[in-house]
Amino acid sequence: MCQLRSLSLEFDLIVYAPYRSVEGFINDMEEFFNAGDNQLEMLKTLQETARFEVDKMMLTDAPLLFPPGQLALAALGNSNALHRVIDFDSYLRGIFSRENSMHTMSELSESLDAIDSWVIVSHSNVCPLTEQMCKFQINILYWLGTVGYFCFTWTTVRP
């Protein structure tokens, strides 16, 4: 969870990070695939890579637009695309078969694709708002190092 507080504007912005969701999905994958020792080690590698993916996501607007569970699934999907540890589509179908969800698999796929788009656009070298995003990050670092008033601006990058 990241909490920003502005004393002058009197608001709290709380953004829940998906790190715990990643851990929860990894634990669920262990049970879903009846992971042995070798696959447990590979799932831990998947989790470490997913954490790096989450770090990238946290520098975008995605945490403001998507719930932590979807961010975690997107990070795990990207990590799995790199390592090929599990059949990720089978896992997603398994989630939907166990839960009574009001959403469909295609809606989830659209959300995961949208999250990927946010990350790609935000980390692209051709992004016209890169300088503004750096200024935002500097503002956050300044705020973390001080107690008191600060100026908070959020830069939105549209894919």
C-alpha cells in the first residue's frame, strides 16, 4: 500500500500494491498444478520476475485504474511468458471454473492486455510525457524525504 497525504488539500490517496496478490496466486498455482520440488523452484523464479513486473507497473497509472489482483495476474502472465513455467491460460480458466464470477474470461483478458499497454507506453523511449513522469517521480521522492506540505501532481499517459 502506498499512501500519500496532502495537508494543504486535505486528502489521502491510498494505492494498494499487488505484491501480496502475486504471493497469493503463486500459492494457488502450487496447489492447482500439484507442484513438485522442481516446479516449486520454478514458481519461486516466476514470483521474483513478477515482482520486477509489478515494480514497472507501480510507476504507471495502472494501480489507479485496475485492482491489485488483475495487476498481479498481468505481472505473472508476463513473467510466465519469459520463463514458460506453467500453462497460464489453463490456470486462468481454472480460476473461473472455481469461482462464481460476474466477469468473463474475455473481460479479464482485455484488462490484462490494457495493463500491458500501460506499462509498455509508460516505459517507451518515445513517450512524449517521459519528462513529466520523471518530474512526478522526483516530487514523490521529495515528499518521502520531508514531512509537511508538498505539491502532488499526477501525470496521465494515454496508450
